[in-house]
Amino acid sequence: MTSPLPAFAAIVVAAGSGSRAGGAKQWRELGGQPVVRWSVQALLDAGAEDVVVVVPTGAEAEANDALFELTGWRLALGGAARAQSVQNGLTALGGPAKRPVLIHDAARPLLDRGVIERVLAALDEVDGALPALPVADSLRRGSEDLVTGEVERGDLWRAQTPQAFRYDTITSAYAAWPADQPATDEATVVQRAGGRVRIVPGDARLMKLTYPEDFAMAEAYIPRQIRVGQGFDAHRWGPGDAVWLCGVEIPHDQTLIGHSDADAGLHALTDAILGAMGDGDIGDHFPPTDPQWKGASSDLFLIHAVERLTARGGRLVNVDVTLICERPKVKPHRQTMRERLSELLALPLDAVSVKATTTEAMGFTGRGEGLAAQALATIELPVRDQAAGDGAGR
């Protein structure tokens, strides 16, 4: 169990245009949720008693959508430059004068509780704190494509956020900052005003999303868990001339009876995916009492389950379906079924298995009264409460 942190407030700066990242990166999805939500929730989970989110004018609706159902935050409008946006956030936040304030860039979404603890602890001895990483790469000066010199890296650091200050320290430092000069960050503002700013260990996962390719790297930093779900379905035989199994229509002297197209293979697989997510079952999402699903293609049910998985930042790893029946013979159609499932699920063919077995004339399938199907689905889901790793995370 983690110890409570001292009372603190926070400002999340999400007012940039994101032009280098392709625009409005704070609203883009990362791990199944908007970028800005990662930071706001991390601060709230760490105990922030007040969080001001600074957004561009006209983006209030996007912010409300991105932070839906979170409590303890409010909006302020940004300015023409980052420094003005921070000052607008400070004005909206207000005192108390000695309350610690963390100022964080929304473009650094994978914020860990450990970083928050370190910058807050540093304020007991200094005027400000910033997380940073030492520069590990060898640095060179260059002109066009030629090396012209080298740079000593021994005292160079890569500054990150959140940066921490007492409210009166940062507001008075900004009041003394020359209006005609751009401020790189708050540590620079406080240092110029005579304050001491301590460097504390940062986190490599607290990378800044600047370019489109950075999103793929950030996704790789999000811990994921493997889950397995299972599904089972059965339908009785009735009059007909074809049967749908795993998305493929097979000529047969009977058909399966059901509210939809009675594709037991797809029904079992849909339940397996929903079950792996803890998201109910097919009947919850498509009630058999609802007339709109009468005779519906079960492809719709399966695609719906996959879309819900994708919306949570998850992905399907593999599926395995077993059809249990005496007839029809499944083997001649098995490859076509695999190909159809591969298409529906956007999975490689070797991640899709379809098998068939009998019950040796035992039970309702053995007596030819019906057909059964069982399925397993393996998925990956982001572990959002451990997203940045070394502590309680989000």
C-alpha cells in the first residue's frame, strides 16, 4: 500500500497545436484512451486535490469528452505561447501560497507516481524540482553533413515534466520574467528569479510525444497483460438446406435454429472475446428478445466484440474454435472457415484455428439433435494502473 503524498495541485498544459505530431495530439488515442487523460488521471490517482487542464480556445468539448467521468479537474484556456498558458493555469488555480504545484505537459502521458513523489519531496529543501535524465549519447557539432566538433555531455540533462514549485514561488518568478523573452520552461523562470531548482531522477517512459512515430514508441512502453476467454454455444437442428459455421455457408440437409443465423462457431468466439475483456456475453449486447437481430449475420456480433476490444487499446492475439457434431463434415470446409475468420478478425492465418470433433454418438450432438461449438480467444489489454511502471502508476 502506497503512502499518501502531501497536499498538492497540478496544471496540465494541453493547449498546443501539435503540428509536428500531425495536429491535436492531446486528443489522440494512446492505449485506448486520449493522451491528455493519462496525465490527468495519473495526477488525480496520486492525490492531486485540484487539477487545472489548460486547453486551446474552442477545444472545451474535446476536453470534456476526453476526461469524461473523471472528477477533480477543471478547464482554463491557453494563451499564444506555452508560458502564457501556464500563467493562465496558475491564475485559474489560485493559492494557497505555499501549496506545491506540479506543472506537466500533456504530451508526456506515461506519468508515474514515483516521479511525482520525487519532485514533491525535493521541495522540502529547494525552490523547485524537475525530473531529468542524463544525456547518454555521444554528442557532436556539425555543419551540413560534416562533424565539426564534440560536446562534453557530463553535465547535460534531458529535462522532463512535471516540474514542481510552491504556488507563490512560481507566480512571483513569472511576474519578474521579461515579457519580451520566451520562457523555455518553469525551471528556467524560477532559476532566473534566484531560485534553486533540483534535478531528480526522471523516467525514460516519460517521453514527449512530438512526432507521429513517437506514438508507436509510447504504445510499446505501456505494460500489457495477456487474458484468455472461453465461449460455448449450441443450437438444435431443424428443416433447411444449409448451415452457417464460422462465417461460411455449408450446404446441408438441415439448418441450425436460432434468433440470428445460428452460427454457433461465431457465437462461441464472440463470447470468448467478450469474456476475456470481462465485458458480459453476446446476450447482453444482442438480446435475443430484440427483433432487430432476427436472422442477423453473426459477423456483426463478432466485429462488435473486436471493436470493443480495440476501443480499450487491446488486440486479439489468436483464436481457437472447436465444432462438435456428427454432421456435416467440417474438414472439407475448415480452411475456408479459417480464412473467413482471419479476414473478419484481421489476424494472420496462423493465429486462427478451426477444429472439429464428434462425441462418438453420445449426447445431443451424437444423436444428431444439435451442434455445439466452443472457442478460446487470447487478447492483450493495456495495464493502465501500472502504465508507467515503477510505482502505483496510474
